[in-house]
Amino acid sequence: MLSLVAPVPAGRAPLPVEGGGVGAVLRTVLADGPLTRAALGRATGLSPAAVSRHTADLSALGLLRELPPREGPPRAGRPQLPLDIDTRHHLAAGVHIGVPWLTFGLLDLRGRVVAHERVPRRGDAAAVLRTVRGHLPGFVARRAAGRSLLGLGVVTGGWVDSERGTVVEHGPLGWHDVPVRDLLAGATRLPVHLDGHARALAQAELLFGAGTGATGLVQLFVGNVVDAAIATGGTVLRGHRSRAGDIGHLPVPGSTEPCTCGRTGCLEATVSQDTVARRAHTGGLIPAPDFDLLLRLAATGDRGARRLLEERLERTAPAAALLIDVLNPDVLVVSEGGLLTLPDLTGHLREHVLRHTRAQPPPLVTGASFGRDILAVAACAGVLDSAYQRPMELRTARAL
């Protein structure tokens, strides 16, 4: 038996703003905690009575806990016990569906990876979802240590309609109109949060990474799929049918790489992992067109491998600069395999982005905050974002 936290039944009165005061309390503790109730009141503007009520509700859900009193001389009156996020009871589960791999992850309420596993992705959409359904129970049984699940996140590239729970189009996988949420929710009995990986990573950066406290953030994901996510005021924008951030077909000057859309020189076709790996193989750098082999070679200090990764960033930089000029974010986060393998390439990326942008002052340009755990974090981010935005829509339940 797996335990989880599922949505409350329909009929609960909607809160005036997303999460209301209770959501504000939980998010404030995440950002600034541990905090006493008095400090929470000052930070949120809520009355002492409201803070007391909300913290009691969150503690009852296993989302907050009191810590021992801070060291120092005793004070008159009731001791002010600090409150912190309670990571002992609940986990978010998720799976990232990539071209070569399925990455399963479990995260605690502070976005820390408790466990992750990956298995090869094989077959069509039906086969992949069967693999997810088959692998998930054993993964959770082995790694969750009895903690309950808040839900299941499912993340992939391409055009993902989060509202309908459908992968509308994923060119590299050949998926079209796959109702992922319905197919997995019934089988797992978990709330399923389906999203594109750029939006999921933007949510994770806002909660736990470089976007904490930012008023505007752009997340650029560069893998076999290239897409972007835009966040303003702490909210990730989706657009009509979740199409916001579809930049994979921006033209790259000088590129003649054929694209699945029928044109040549599209950004995704030009800088995708498969394209770069093929170039490395053709150039004699690696024995097979495998992007992981290129990253391993670059990690040894091979200059040819490093140069290919530099060129990938250089070809990505004009699109990143365009996003900066149009959206004027505080932070641009680029999630890309070369940056994860060789973090010093961030300076190379920043130099080329700033060469193309007119923004004054320019934003922070940085790589992803989560290192090699990035896909596991992306997989679970939607579940955690939902918990922090709407904590009172959660209740304890049991499921097979």
C-alpha cells in the first residue's frame, strides 16, 4: 500500500487568492525559515490569530513543525518556538520522460532529492506509460521509507497541454495527443501533474533555486527539445493551451540543419543533443553518436569536445538574448548538459548572451541550480508547487 495526499472533494469554498494566507505562511517559511510566529506575522502582514490558525492547520497536515527553542537567555512569557518545513512525512514523486531515458525521482518538501533511478525509454507512448506504471510502485517501495506521496509529476519536452493533461506534440518521441494524465492517474491513483520540462524547472527555480525572490525569470531548456518558460510575479505563464515559450523553431543564422517541421536552420534542430553528438561522431571525437559520450570526453579536458559544447552555447545565445530583450527578467537560467558537466562554461554563455542583448542592466545569467539531479527535480516540481500554492487542498488518503 502506498499512502498519498490527494485533492479534497469538490465543494470547498475557493480562497480569495491562490493558497490564501495559509499558502503565504508556508511559502514564507520555505523562503526564510525557520521563523517564529511573530516573525511570520511581520513577514506576511497577517494577524497573530491568523498566523496561529494557519500554522496549526499546516502542522496538522505534516507540512510544518516546531523546532526546539533557540539558544539564549530565558525570556519572560511563552517561549517563541521557531517553525520550519517538516520534511519527515511527505514526498513528491515524479518521472521525466526523455528521449534516451526515463528518470524517476523522489523529493522532500525542501526540493532535496531523496532518491532517483533511470531506466531506458523504449517503444511508443503506450509502452513508455506501461513502463512508468510498472516501475513506479517498486521504486517507491524501495526508496520512500514509508513516507506518503503528495502526487506524481510527469514532465517531458515538446508541446504539453497541462490543463488537459495531454502531450500534444513531441517531435523527437513521435508523440501526438497522448492523454498522459488520464492514463497514469487511473493506474496509480495519484494526483498527476503533467507539464513541460522548462515550466517545471522554472517552478523549481522559483521555489528552491536562482529564482527565489525574483520578480521575473526566464528558464531556457536545451536538450533534444529546446523550449523556454516565463515567470513573472512568482507565476509561470502558460499561454493558450500551454503554448507559451515554444522557441524551438526560431531561425539560427547560417544553420542548414534540417528540422522535423520541414524547414532548415531551426534552433532545436541546430543545437539538439542528437545533432551535436552526430557532429562529434562524424568528426572522430566519439565512437558513436551519443551525447553522454561527448560529455564524458569533455570532462576529461578534451579540447575538441569542449569546443563543440562552446559552439552549442554560442548558437543558443541569440535566442536567450531575444528572450531577455522582450521579457526583461531578473534572472535567465539555462539548463544544458554542457553547463552541468563543465560549470565554468557559464562564463562563456554569459559573455555571448550579453554580446547580443541590449538590456541595461543585464539580468543574472546562470546555469540550473540542481546539478545532475536536474531531471529528477523537474519531474517532481509540479507536485511541490501545487502543495506550496494550495496546501489546504491536500488531505491524507490511502491508495494501492
